[in-house]
Amino acid sequence: MNRCVMMIHGMWAGPWCWAGYRAMFEADGWRCLVPPLPCHDSDTRAEHGSRLGRLSLLDYADALAAQITAVGERPIVIGHSMGGLLAQMLAARGLARGAVLLAPAAPAGVWAIGPSVVRSFWGVLTTWAFWRKPVRQTFEAASYSLLHRLPPEEQRAVYGRFGPESGRAVFEIGLWLLDIRRAARVDAQKVDCPMLVVGGREDRMTP
């Protein structure tokens, strides 16, 4: 039986956010692929600042697809937030045996912007030319949108691990109507695996 799982992190995060999941799966005998998205490796992130800002969701998906191809077997993909959208993109490419989407970002064609989403991204969206720059939330924005269910004393520690994200990826997800390439598009007709979607009642980033 195929017992391989790939975990895909979301915006501003990295493989570190999967530590608990990875320990659980590996203890049960699963092979775990927990890659950083391109330019998200904490050791080299600073070197790729300008390049990171211009990376597309398609660049992320291509890098993940290449890793799956190198492994030689279709994993179950688990994605959080933007990683959940990337998991859908991989599933549409026929590269997933199953998909678990944790509070996934919506694909192109689904209007998912409400007041809490606007507030969460306001600082990014009002930065001139954010679509070609690395972007990062302020602590206040992250505390409101991502960390509000954590005790206050833990919020700073987690925020300290966040890094910059591709402004282009933010644009492609949030403003897909203006994206000529529709990078965030998922062809649902090509998804050939079971998919579990998990949402949070108090989620402000992807309500």
C-alpha cells in the first residue's frame, strides 16, 4: 500500500508548521515529504528576496510536481491555506492519490473576499506594486487574521517564524479576475482522487 504523504505549507510559513503532523505520520510508518516552497527555505530566504516577489503559483506547483515525479509515486497531499490551493492544482494534474485541504485558499472562479479577508490583507494590498515584491504581514495583521486563536504569549513566537511571501502569488489568489493567466485556476473535471475539505468557523483569512 502506498504510504506517502506530501504536506504543503501556506503563505508566510514553511515546513516547520508541519512538525506535529510529520511526527504523527512518521510514527505510523508513513513516508513524509515536507518541502519548502521555492525561495521559502529559512536558511536562504534572504538571498532570494527579489525573485520571491515575482514567483507565481504555477512556479510553486511545478516545483512540487517535480518532487512528486522524482519520488515516483502519487502521495496523499495535505495543504494548508495557499498550500490547500496548490494541493488542488496537483490533484488536477493527476499527481495526488488523495487530497486533504485545511482551510484552503479558493481557486480562480470562486469569489472568497469578505470584510475579514480585506482587513487581513489590507497592508499588503495597499503597498504599491505589491504584485512584484516580497510581502509580509505586520504583527497586528497576523494577530488578527492568522494567530487570533492562539494565546497572546504564543503569537509573537509564531509570528517570529514567518517570512516574506510572493506578492505575485497573493495577487493571483486574491485578484484572480485581473490575472490574465488565471494561475489560480483548478480544472475540477481533471481531479481524479478523493478530497477532504476542512474549514474553521472562526477563520478570518479563508472564511
